Amino acid sequence: VLRTPRIHCGCRTYTTHHSRLTSECARSQATAKAPRYDDVGFIRSVVASVASSASIDRTRVYMAGYSLGCFMAQAMGANASDITAAVGCHSGYLAADETQVPPSYAPRSFLVVHGKTDSVIPYSSSLSSIQLVAGLNSCPSSPVVTQATGYRQHLYSGCSGGTEVAMSNDRGAGSG
């Protein structure tokens, strides 16, 4: 069964393709005076709550997600690098530019897997996002590209803090 993505934005739930989601969501937030949600703050509070009630190593908190969860995982890596050890996700990108990443950002490793034939979330957006993160992490300007049967990987290594930034794609896969 194929399902159209649904996302709650402010006081509305959208059933739409991602390409229209951002502008519709922004318009809803601006015109409906809907409450603004602090997803990064919420996840920070979840991590703090778990850490206060369980013995966890706070240096090993990893963010992972699929599709919109991948967007959120990357947002946490960029906006809450103080509590994020690394990011690994599938079919999403960092929906920001370098001016929206806080000055407190500390380099973190990112791995994004994205299907080359994804018809919902553009592969090119994930590739641009990885290039942005590589810049934030002071990686070498060109990745090592590994080509094998069925996939390609772009790997930036030798980045600040020993981090790596990578994107792998399955040329035959979409977003699922």
C-alpha cells in the first residue's frame, strides 16, 4: 500500500508531496498564528529526562531517522551537536544553510543514505546537504567517490575532530 506523507504543521495536518510541504507549512505558520514547535528543544528534554533516570553515556547519543526523521536527525546534528555524537539516516537532508547553524556547532560525523530515483525527496538536496555539512566540519573540498555495482559513495574524511561526512546511494532505490 502506498501512502502519501502526512505531517503536522502548526494546527494543520498536510497530506502532500515534500516539494510543496515547506512553503505550505511556512505559510500556515505565518498566517494562522499557529503555535511554533521546538522539536530540537523537545528532543533535548527527552535526552535529559532519560539521562536523569537511567545510566546512559551522554557522549554516545546518536540521531537516526528515515524520511522526515532523517530531516530531524540532521537538524539535531546541526542544532544540538553538544548532545549528538553522530547522525545516520535515510532519505532526507539538512533543511538549513550555514547561516542557520548556530555558532556553537561542533563537528559531528554524518552518514546519509538516499535512493537515486527517489521521487519524493530529491537526491540532489541530500547531496547539497552533505556538502554543507562537509564545509561546516572543515573537510577537504572534494570527497573520495567510490563507485561499485549498484551504489556510489561520497566520503569526506580528514575533517575537524576526526569526523567523516558520507552519502551513499542505491541507484535503483527511491524513498520506499
